[in-house]
Amino acid sequence: MAALRTTVGRRLKSAGNSILGWLAVAILKAIRLIGPDATSNIGGWVMRRIGPMLSEHRIGRANLKAAFPEKSDAEIERILRDVWDNLGRVGAEFAHIDRLWDYDETASQHGRIMDLAEEVARARKSRTTGKPMLCFSAHLANWEMSAVAARQLGIETTVLYRPPNLAAVAAVVVEMRKSCMGPLVASGLSAPRQLADVLEAGGNVAMLVDQYAVGGVPVTFFGRPTQANPLIARLARLYDCNIHGMRTIRQPGNRFSLNFTEAIPPVRDAEGKVDVQGTMQAITDVVEGWVREHPEQWLWLHRRWRGT
């Protein structure tokens, strides 16, 4: 009897996941019928009103107070409302992720993607070194656009990503991302080896680096201890790579600017080898600078410090 209940439970769960997956895919397709700007505006409007009622709002408030103790409660709440607005826009814009890029280097006026003359020059310079690249980004503005931008700037990267839990949704998401980002590697036990193979072949790797990592290396973020995933620094230790940061900045009028950094030198130990913890601290410092510049565009809604 117990075995029968288990079998029935599994089948019901599978059927439920299939239905949820079908609904999610249908919603994505429906959203694509609406223009990107209107979709983004609707998503932002909805989440500004729903977000503050969710439990993650308390997490965000605690994180912001820890990072900016000098800010008033009113300032914290204003930033949080903008955080929800940005998150709503990111979710809505994802349905159009393969349609958002409209940069034309030769145009006298630019559209959704603002002038990138400096970034284009920097990207071209980075491709002349003969070394593979490790590119990192953070959950700022529409963070999906960073991987899109890298490819459009001529930097073909293999992107480490976290797949959705629902298989039907994951298949659609992967296809949308692949069409505008390039090869993808799902996070998991085999991911480090797959990314190492890319670097060995002379390819480039990109990943997000700004979330708390259980079992990660200790770093300081906004003056508070936390842990960072050391994968990018460990790959730098094994392979002769250049490390670059890539971030997206949301601008008024549903526009974006982008920043591709100069090569960031890794920290080295007494033997000249890449120091993993020191390099992750250097990368974390870059991310902190980005967040300080635009705190309303970072995803404060996860527990970056496990004491908050």
C-alpha cells in the first residue's frame, strides 16, 4: 500500500510539473506578443506593488541596513521599491531576451543600447592577447544582458547558468539563451570540468559571482564577512586567463548602458600562483563598487550575509 501511495504521489507530482511547465511556456509565448518596452513597464509596475508584501522584502531591508547603516528607513524603502521594479522588469524582459539588443556601432543615434564605443574598443583589445578570458558579472539591472553583450562585442563565451527546476521551462529557457548568448553549461558537479575543457581549448567562460556560496571562500562585502564561490579564481589558477568584469546598467526610458572592464590582475601568492581567496576578494571588491553606484539595481533579496 505504501509503495502504491509513493507511485501515485510521484505520478501526480510529475503531472503537476508538466502542467506548470506548460503554463509557464504559454505565458512566455504570450508575453512575446507584447512589445519589450510595454512588457518591461508592466512587470516593473506589478512588482513595485506586490514585492513589498513578500517575505523577501524583509531580507532585502536587513541586507540594505547592514550595507548602508547611514541611510534612513525612508531611503531604504525607496531603494527596495526600485529593486522590486527592476526585478519585475528583468522577469518581463526575459521573454524578449533575444530581441533586446539593437546596438549599431555605425549609427549616429542609438536605441535601447546606449553608446558602447569605449567598450567595443576594450573588447577588441582583449581579443588580441591570445589568452582565454574569464568574465564575471553580478545580479545588476538586467543581468542576462551581460552575456548577450559579450557575444555582441565579439567575445564568444560559454555561460555557466542555473537551470529552472521545471524541465519544460528549462528547455525553452535554454533555447532562448543559446540563440543570443552562445553555449551554456548548467551548474552542477560536472560544470567545473566542462568549463575547464572550454578554457583548455582556448575558449572563454562567463559566470555570475555575487551570491552567497555554501562552502565558498571567505571574503568581505560591504565590510561584512561572507562567502564567495571560488570557481572563477580556481580556473584562473589553473589556466593563463585574463579576468574581466561585465555589467549592465539600467537607464531611463528602457535603455541600457554596459561596462566591460579592463583586465583585472589576479592576486598572487609568494610563489607567483593565483591566490584563490585573494582573487575572489578582488572580484568581490569590483562587484561592491558596482552595487554602491546603483544599489537600487542589485538583487538584495537573497541572504548575502547569513547573519541577516
